[in-house]
Amino acid sequence: MARILIIEDDPGMRDVLEETLMPAGHEVWSAVNGQEGVALFRAHPADLVITDLLMPEKEGLETIRELRSARPALRIIAISGASPEWRVLEMARKLGAQKTLAKPFTPQDILEAVNACLER
């Protein structure tokens, strides 16, 4: 299927994403922050990136900008548990994320978002 890079600082959420995507046939890599994620993307280009937005080292909006400049057509899903008043998911869409999901979400939600992004 697809090569997917997960950038997520919460180990539990990372595990849930991996455990959802790998049985669906996807090849999955994971990074704990944007800095590590961008480096991993350069070493192993992915078809799709799922990134959290609030992380240490390099936050998700900066990560999206950097990944977009490296590959403008990259498919990106932004996820966040931030309060809606912060509007980070809206900002991620403006920076080019095709899909956004507010935490908490279900495994089915992420699979549907991944499938929608990969169909484009």
C-alpha cells in the first residue's frame, strides 16, 4: 500500500496509529517530533505524513512548512488535541494539510482520512 510517516510525541498515540495502519498493509515509520520527522522523511520519503501539531523540538506547523517546501505534492494529515480556540487545525489546512483530525479520534477515522488522502 503506502509508505506513511507518523510524527507524534505521545507514545500511546503513536502506538495506536501504528497498530491501525500496519495491519491495513501500510509501511510505517515513526518520529517523536518534527525535527526527527523531517530527518526521517529525507532518509525515507513517504507517500503520506501524519503529524501532530503541538510537539517539542519542532512543532507541527513548522514541520508542515518544511515538508511542503521539500515536496509540494506531499499528502499530509494534521492531528491535534489542542483547544479549538487555538485554531491550529485551521492553520494546518492553510499550510496544505489535506485532512485534519481533532483528538480523540477513532481508528476508523484515521483509516478514512488516510484512504481519502491516498485516493487523490
